[in-house]
Amino acid sequence: MQLNSLSRLAVQHARNHLAEEIYLRAGPDLTRPISFYGLVNERCNVRCRYCDFWRLESYQSEMTIEQWQHALLDIKEFVGKYSISFSGGEPFMKKGFIDLLGWCREQDIEAGVTTNGSAFSRKTAARTVAARPLNVNISCDGPDAATHDYLRGWPGLFDTLSAGINHLRAEQHAQGIDFPIIVKPTINKANFRKMPDIVHWAERAGASAVNFQPMHRSTQETYDELWVDTEKDLADLERVTELLCDMHARGHAIVNQPAILRLMAPHFREERAPAKIGACRVGLRDFFIRTNGDVELCFFYPVVGNIRHQSARDIWYGEKARAVRGETIGCGKLCLFTCLSQKTLADKVKMGVKLFRARRGLEPASSLSVPPS
């Protein structure tokens, strides 16, 4: 992450923080979306045990690359310079996706991507680096093939994504282009004890940082097998998160702040959000675009518009969005399982600083994984 990007992030969030405070005090709605997410497809080539996309009998229609470009320019006209995080499905399966990343850079729109890491041959890595993304998030659920490939349902994927990180790093060096490569594990009963080892593996592999994301309940496996639900496991999870907090304090490249790490056990206990967190602000800042152009402010609330047929400004200040915004501020869900989880202004800045200072090529420390007790 470039220093100027970090500074811009702080300025934008400071402006929006003020607008949020005015809104929460029953003032006028001066908010604008500040966190943008784009789901470019639902198609995926892996069979994650906690995901439904690969089980779907049919997929939502997909916006074309040209429709995405039109939508992204419309957003820029509304909010000015901004960043967007693309995901899928597997976004690199969408024809023209890398070209869309490059186009975003040409339009001064900072675009990052979350991927399962299966696509990064030397050629694809070279094209991706040349597109100058804001960041590349690679989903990796374990520090070894046995754990990761079981959870992702594709034998050999761990070795493929490991090689892909090497290809990306080599191309960054060759092209003189730098951006964060972030390992993003989905935490569940099968891998939570290995979280510290994931950090050590990611540092050895050349990743910039690790961003842990706890699983949510959706598929049958998440109910029958993968939810952290016994008091013994929850106690172990609390011990592991304390180890991660200690690693964070010692400078390991963990994006999550300690306060968020310590909420993982409450998340799996399905507790309500602590009162000190205050009003949920997702509806005051997030703009999530589905494959067909539908726009949501929060996964738990109805669609508020469609970017193919309406402007971003009209969607944001429309009747549906205003209604959802009013409801989300009273929601007490403890939402840690999604990229849309609430983050304060201070958290955002700290995350940016962590990425800016992320150390690469660290020597592995002694293993801190917690064995079953």
C-alpha cells in the first residue's frame, strides 16, 4: 500500500466519520459510500466446504466488462476517487477480468481482488502485476496441503497457490511494482489451532500480511462439522487468539486488530455485538454490487437498487437505501465473518499502517500452534 493511498484513506474515512456522526444524531443524511465491493461472478473451480456457489444449479446473470466499467465510472462521478474490492466465485474465471483491473488503474480507480489462488501461472501473474492492483488477497485455509486442500475441496490447490505467490513476487520484482499480497484464511473448527502457523507460513511464502476471517453458518458442513461449538474448543480458540494478539504486538504481519481477534470466540458463541461497539455503520458506508448489478448495503437486508439501471447517487439516497440505513444502525449482530464487518476509523488507519509496514521474508519463529488438549 502506497503512503499516499493510506493518507487518502484516512482523509476519506475522517470525512465520512463526521457525516456518520451527524446522521446518528438525527441530522441530515450527508453520508456517502466509502467501501465498495464487486462480486463479478458466482462461478468457481473449487468446492469449499463452507460455500454454496459450486453447488448452485444455476447462476445469476453477470454484468459484462463494459457494464462494470460504466458502473465504476458512475460511482467515481458520485464519490470521487475510491477503491473497490472484487471477488467471486473465482474472479479470474471471468473473461476480461484482468483487463478490468488494468482499466481501473487507467481511470485512477484503485481495485483489489480476492482469489482462491488457482489462476496464477507465470503468464497470469505477469498480467496481474502489470495491471497494478491495489492488493491481491489469496484465500488459504491452512499452513499445509492436508488442511487447506480438504477445506477447499481441490487436491493440489495449496501447492498451486504457493507457487502463485512466488510468481507474483517474482513479477513484482521484475516489473518494479509493489502491492500487498494478503493471505486470507476462513477460520473454522478444522483449522483454528493452526492460525499462528498460518502466519509463519505466509511470512515464509513472501505474503505481506494475514487477515483472518471467521466462518459463518451456511452449508450443511458448517453445521455438522466446522462450527467451533464445544466449550473445550472455544477455550482453545481463546488461547490461540491470545497467541495471535501477542504475535501482533511483536510485529508479525497480522491485519486484524487484537480487539477483533478477541471477538472470534464470541462470534462462534453467536453472541450479540458488545454495547461498546455502538451503532452498526455498515449501512452508512458500504456499497456491495452483485453479479447482476443488484446493490446491497448489508447481506442481511434487501437489495436497494441496481447499478445497471440507476445511478450510484440515486441508489444511495433512494427510499430503499434510506430505509435499510435506518434499520442497520439498530442491528446487534456480531458480524466478523465478512469483509463488510464494521471497522472504526482508527481500525482502518491501523490496518493501513500494518500493511504499509508489513515485513517480508521474515525468519520463521518457533511454532505457536496449540495442540488439542
